[in-house]
Amino acid sequence: MNKLRIGILGAANIARKNWRAIYDSGNCIVSALASRDLSKASQFIDECQEKNWFESKPIAYGTYEELIHSKEVDAIYFPLPTGMRHEWVVKAARAGKHVVCEKPCASNLHELVEMTEECRRNGVQFMDGVMFMHNPRLDRMRQVLDDGVSVGEIRRIESVFTFMAPETFFDHNIRANSSLEPAGCLGDLAWYCIRFGLWAMKWKLPNEVRGNMLSSPLDVASGKPVPSVFSGELMFDGMTSLGFYSSFLTNYQNWCQVMGSKGYLRVDGFVHARSIHEPSFEVNQVEERVKICDCTGPHDDSMRMAPDTRMFRNFANQTVTGKLNEDWPMWALKTQQVVDACFQSGIEQGRAVKIE
């Protein structure tokens, strides 16, 4: 089988992790990487090749345009800062390249609509980089939530994703830059919390949201606040609600819980599962494990079962069908819509924002 040739647009650190995921996928290769500094692109490739070696060394490009128009590239993975993605995703779609886009996908919903529409118009696949959506554990949790007995009608969803950033974070990290990452922790962390909640609710949108920007240092360059601690509340029809908490200033937490009329489901490590080969969750005080593989060999073998690896494998499998998966862009659009509404509410001191 011809492997999907993926170009990486940008030399961000997260691209190192996904280089490995592409390497482990079995049906993708990294064929090129672009940076606005050719020497940086070459160095990045050399460093990644040392650990995960592709037989055909990826091409280094010194401009993004060269990679987008390269005949050696079928699809492009975008680890670029959020504020830059709209322009380059649109250009990639017009060049006929499939798109894997890091999250948050865009600075706002209007941009993301244009990005996904351009992909659809040009017959290329769009997918955001939320790896836990490709963990088989999610399928088993769906069965539990739908069986009508274990949890019953969903009443409350709670989700937390946080980490304690180093002191220099707000001086140098792009996630404190209002132009590059305007939503701060809301986009970087709460995107996952909101995504899980929408998945649990079978993609039903809330009626209204309220957001609280609990800490928001000003970007020195722009003077605009960038959320570093953010909590939100989403209200659905009836008695169902969702609460989330995201923070760059709180020790590491990564969990979610769905509470219902008959029981509950809890997931520790909902974004990054503690076990690659046998991720677990809890239902009414009983642990359930989802065995993905035996993985009795070296650690490298189990990495081939990791959710980020599965994400690229699923993406490549979809592209060869010649059909577009319409669910993937829909997931991103609905998540972006809720993130935008929460951000608007946070800017306006917690005013309720309706979701149309």
C-alpha cells in the first residue's frame, strides 16, 4: 500500500511527538518539513530521524509555500500557532492537501468555518488533533452511557485539565501571546474538556454558557488578557449541565466524570490515558479495562497502539477511501463554537451567552 505522505508545517515541539506517531502508524510517512528558517528545518529533521528513521529522508523546506505546493506531500499536519492556521490551512486546501490541524483549530468560529468549507470544496479531509477521540476506550464508554442502566439520563458532566507552568512560561511561551494563542488555557486545555462533554451529549450543543476568567495576565505586546485560569458552565436542555476547569497555574489534573439518574462514569486520564495498551475507566465504583493489545514485547511495540498513532492511522485510512468524513470537521466546529462563547462570556465578566 502506498503510504500517505505527510508534510509538517512548522517546527513546534509538539511536532516531535507526532513525528513519532506518524512513524508508528504503519500507513503514513513524514515526507517533508517546513520552517521559515531552512537550517532549523534541516536540524529538526536530523534530530527526529535519529530516533525514528524514515527510509526516505524528509525534505527540508525554508518556506511554507514550498511545502504546500510540493508534489511529495499528500497531507499536511499543522502545529503552527492558532493565530496563523487560518491562512495556511486555506492555502493547503486550495493546493489539494488533506489537513490535520492542532487545536484550538482557529482564533474564532468564523475562521474555522472558512477553513473547513475550503477543505470540503476542494475535496480534502479535515481533522483536528484531539487524539483521545481515537482511543478504543471511547467506544466502550459510549456503550456504557447508552445502555440506559449504568448511568441513566445524564444530569451533570464535570471535567478538569490543568498543569503548573514554570515561572518563565508567561514571558516566553506562545500560549501567553494574545495574537498567537488568544484563548490561552481555554483553547489549549478546555478544548479537550468541552470536546468530551459534547461527545457525551452526542454532539448536542448547550443552550447557553457562562465563563469565568479567573486569571488573565495581559500580553505585554498587545495589552489584551490571555486566560491562564478559566472555568465554565454549560447549560443544556432540562436538568443537564457541564462544568469545566482549565489552568496553567494548578498542579496536574486530567479527569472527567459523567453523573446520571442511575449512576456515574469517571475517567482518570481522559486526555492522556495512564495505560496505552489497557486504558481504564470507572463505572459505579467498578473499574473497567479496555484491552487494546497484549503488548508483551518492548515498549516501542505498545506505542503503535497509542491514540495519537491511531489518529494518524485513521486519517490515512480515510483519505484512501476517496470519501470525506463529515463528522471530523463537525466535531471541531461545535467545539470551537462553545469555546468562543465561553471566551466571550469570560471577557464580559460571566454574562450568559446564548448558543444559536
